Amino acid sequence: MLFPLSSKIRPAAETRDRDAFDVRPSTTLPPKLAPSQSAKRLIQLLPEADRVLIVGSTGDGKSTVAKHIVEDFQPCRLLICDSKGEIKWPGAVLVQTPEQITQALSNQQTIRWVPATFEKKYLEECWKAIHAARGPLIVWIDEAAEHCKPGWCPTGMRLDITQGRSGDSSCGPRLVITCTQRLAECHPAVRTQAEHIMVMTPPPAEIDLKAIAAHVRRSPQQLEAELQQLYDRYGRYSHLWYCKLENDMRNMAPIPL
Ligand SMILES: Nc1ncnc2c1ncn2[C@@H]1O[C@H](COP(=O)(O)OP(=O)(O)O)[C@@H](O)[C@H]1O
Ligand SMILES: [Mg+2]
């Protein structure tokens, strides 16, 4: 087996003790758990092949949250779409061409793709190479608005987001984590497919509040008020975590670094 480690994705959430993760919904601030424990413990609830969307402005801590989730799933084969070329991951193999992506996905454990350009043709080819890889795989798309637009998404990226939720599909299982500071400029699949939506404090721009509010079953005003309340209490890097399947919104204190 090429990846003795990568076949290990931790057990599905149902097999874990859900009662152990008791955090009160955001309407009843403060969370029952000590804030510093909440994020770490909630990550344990995340199933292996979900779609996670993390929304916030630059510097709000999106990549840090994504990194903590990814770290919790290690060891697992990982592809980081490092749009800004600034993610540090020890031992990650740097790739730029579609050929390098294909090669690395066949024999490397951790791969960091720093796009050479954001031209459509190049992105299509690179995402085709990514989607062709078999799971288990974690795909972490940092700054997704560089990769797609409201009316356009590379086919491979769209399929990565819409498929691969189980080991039965040829590309699955894959966990896809998407970070963006400009949600309204991303393809709708990024938000419609997400089982987990995290919104960083302070509240984002109105256009992004409007783009995300319906997906967390709130009005933009309600969402803004909840984010502001959380920010006032816990400050920077706090965030809301919406679990779509349970229709459950949770307050998350900053992840302790
Ligand atoms: N929970 C946290 N506690 C303390 N510092 C944090 C936390 N999250 C992020 N930071 C710091 O804030 C800066 C920006 O974080 P980053 O995750 O890169 O933000 P983004 O991806 O949203 O631009 C980094 O220097 C990081 O160390
Ligand atoms: Mg970032």
C-alpha cells in the first residue's frame, strides 16, 4: 500500500460520544464549556468527508481554524491549495503544474499547491488532476475566491465539493475545507454544499452577510448581531460554527494557540 497512513481517517462521528461535546447554542451566551476547550472539542465531532466553509476578513483567523481541523485529522493525505503562497506546513511538497500535482498525489503524503496563475485554463487542468486522485484525501482550499467566480468554477473543484462524501465514490472519501474572505465572489456550490459553516468575528461586510445568512437559517441582521455579541465577549478569532445537519449554531471562542 502506497499510503499506509492515509487510509486512516478517524471513525465516523456517529461512533463517537456526542454527549461529551455539550456547547450551548449562541442564543444562550456564554458557552457551557470553558471557551478555550470548545473549538478543539467540537472539531472532534466533524465527520471525515464533510464540506467545511470558513468565512471572514483577512487576518480574522480562517487559516488558523482550517489548520487546526486538518491537524486533528492527521495522519491523512493532504492537499493544500495555498492561493497566497503563505501557508507553512513542515514536509509539504511544493507543486505548481498539473503534472506535478498528479505525480505528488500518487506518492506524497502532504502537498502544497501554489498556483502559478489564476487563469481559467490552468485552474481547470490543475483541478482535473486533483479530482482524479482517489481518497482518502483532505483538500484545503485557502482563499477560494481566487479559484472560482459566482458563475464559474473549475469542473474538478466543483466535483470535489459535490462528490466524495463516501468511500464508495471513486474520489472519496474526501474532506474539503474552504476558506474565503469574499464569499459573495465565490461559486454558490461553496456555500450550498457546506455541512459546516464557520463565520469569524467581527461581522463581515454586508454583501457577505447577505450571501451566508440564509445558509445558516438567519436574517443578515440576526447573524450580524450574534457575531457582534460574540466579538464583544471573546474578541478576535472567536467565531460561530453552524452545523447544517443539526441546524445548530455554536459559539466558538478563539482556538488556543
Ligand atoms: N486563535 C488565535 N489566537 C491567537 N492568534 C491567532 C488566532 N487565530 C489567528 N491568529 C493570528 O492572526 C493572524 C492571522 O491569522 P490567519 O489564520 O492567517 O487569518 P486569515 O487566514 O483569516 O487571514 C496570524 O498571525 C495568527 O497567528
Ligand atoms: Mg488565510
